[in-house]
Amino acid sequence: MIRVHLVELTSAEIPPLREAMGDVQVAVATYYAETARGGDLGIAVRGFLASAQVVNDLLTNQATDAAAYKALFVQRTAPSPAALEVIDGVKYARNVAQQVLHIVRPSDDTVLIGGQLGLRIYAVWDKVPQAAHNQLTNRRTQALKACYDSALLGREVVRTMMDTLRFYQAVNPAIVHRDARGEWTGFPLMSQPGVPDPLHPEEPAELEAAWNWLDGRIPNGDARVVCCQVTSAGVRYLCGFTFIRRHSFTPFAETVRQVERDLASGASYLHGDVWANVDDVTRLFPHAQGTVWFSRSELDSWASPITQLEREADWCLRDDTEAWLSVVRTEQLNAGFPLPVAYGVRRARRLNACVPPSV
């Protein structure tokens, strides 16, 4: 038999595993949101540990192809030894949390990053005291402490959470829980300006590869409404606003060729008079990273699918060409922005990663 995935699943096994995976995804998003709210990170991290281990248990004990899953941990090869250590480390932390009188939570040794656009806590996994470890009665669990210490201890919490999600996707992509738009439920995480850490489980760590990944996937949001065409460094761009339902949290700037590719992938680009149909509601979103617009009615009442992508002469609905050129330049390396800065801006816009979690 040719193995398509690391672990094959029957059609009956996928729905319950997908729901369990959805719980893990939501737990990661919940923890990340708490790092901006300043809440109790311990509650959120223990929720992640519990839900992640449910998926591990189901694949180990209930899947028809469980032998293949267990073989991954015996052979320590696929998808990588480091990924397997993360899963074993998560299992260890979950067992400590549920079997020992010890409170598993991130370390008090945290870093606070941000400014006027919002603060976020970057916490690391705390050590498990030897006394708590000694209370574990299962020797197999005790043996996993080495994995916890090497793969989790001292590492930033969200990074290992994302490693966990990537591992389960590698096991079988069919278990990823997706929302009505086809995006991972709970993702992307909300952009933190100036921080290039991945906001999405599929996002490559290497920035040039990540830029190509952004361009190759459909842009997030429900629709993009084009407001103008501008030319920068001899390249024509279409600019406008990305809407999720009737709200817009971020502008966009795409080359005409990129819009063509997006349309071929199923993205929705519309044309209509934005300024005549929206109101500024930024005051209602204290954590927004820019101006928030709200359409007074459904978009299809005033905007329709764009029919002409490129015009001979540049145009703008309002005389604000320079403002839109500024939007374009913040994503251009030749405008003087370092790659991490330009990528961060483009990622936030293309993933629509400026949307508060409550929206």
C-alpha cells in the first residue's frame, strides 16, 4: 500500500478527530488572545495541554491505523525528531497538570512587547520541580521529562503550540478544523507590529519562503473592494480595503498580476464607492491597529465584482493618490524597509490579521 499520509484515517474517524483538533486550535488562539489581555495564562495553557493530548490519545488508542502513529514515536524519524519531542513534552506537561498537585503554567520570566498599538506578553514554559516529578506514578510519563526539558522548557509558549499544530497536520491534513471561509479555525493570530513570529501554522519560518507562501494562498477576508490604481516603480497596483462581513480593518495593495492570480483562486474583488458607503468606527475597537470602517449596508448593495483590472491611466475614487502610494511602499523592500518589517506589514494585510478575536 502506498501511504499518502503519515497516518491513514477512515471517513468515520476524521470528523471526531477534526473536532478534537478544532479544540486545540481554539485553545492556541485563546492563549494568544490572553497574552494581550493580561489574563491568567495558566488557565489558557492548561486548556491547550488537555486538548492537545486528546488528539494524541485518539490517534494512539482509537484510530484504525494507530500502529503507524505509534511507530512514529518508536522510529523517531517522521515528521522530525524535534516535532516528536514536542508532542511527548506536551503529554508530560498535561499528565503533571492532571495527576500531580502542581500548577502547570508559564514562567514568571516573561517579555512584554508593544507600544501604542497594544502590549503582548511573550512567556516561556516553566520548569517542573523535581518534587512534582517524583509524585508521578507512571514510569513512562516520568521518562517523558527529558522531552519536556529539551523541547518546551524555556521556549516561548506560542511557538511550541504552533509546533504541535504543525505536527498533527503532518500526521493527516484532513483533521485540520476549518471555518466557513476554509481557513484554519482560530487563525491567523492577530498581528503584533514589529514581531515576525508566525501567525499561522502553515506559515514558513524563513521570510522569503513565507513571502511566496503569502502570495500563493488566497487572501483572507470575505471581499476586497478596489478604490484605486496607482503606479510605483513602473508597476501597477490595485488598492483598497479588505472586508470581513461589513467591517474593514486593513487596506490592501496588490499588483494587477497578483489580483489576477487571486481571482483565479476564488478570491472576491469588488468595485464600488467605498467612501459613500462606510463610516469610521475605530472608537468601537480599542485594540485595532488602524482605522476601522463599517459598511452601512451589505457590500453587494453598493459594490459588484470588478470587471476591468488594469487601466491605461491611474485613478482614485478620491484625490488621495499619495496616500495609496504610501500604502504600497510600506510593503516594498526597495523603499528602504527591511525584509522583516515589509513582510510583517504585507502579512497583516494579506492574512487580514488585524481583526480583533471578538469579531
